Amino acid sequence: MTTPPSSFGSLLRHLRRAAGLTQDELAERARMSKRGLQDLELGASQRPRQSTLALLAAALDLSA
């Protein structure tokens, strides 16, 4: 049994890797900068905007 990710950043990294995407690929799909994505994964950005969450969800093909 695996432990669920403990933070938004680790969850995002887990979902990105599960989708088989690099940071560059996800950033391009989500129309955001690689640096912005890195900040989210590292926890430097604690509260992403709702619009950013929506773009990431769409880029990762997540359902509601």
C-alpha cells in the first residue's frame, strides 16, 4: 500500500509522473511557465489560483 501525497506539490508531482509527463510538457499543456510549475511542486507557491488549478486539471485530464 502506498502513502498518499502529503502536500499539493507532492500530489501535483505524483499526478504529473503518473501521466508520464515532464515538467516542460505539463507546463506547455497547462499554458504556464516551467518555473511556475516547479514552484508549485516544490511548495514555494502555497495557494495556486483557481484558474491555475483548472488549467492543470485539464492538462492532466482529471475529471471533476
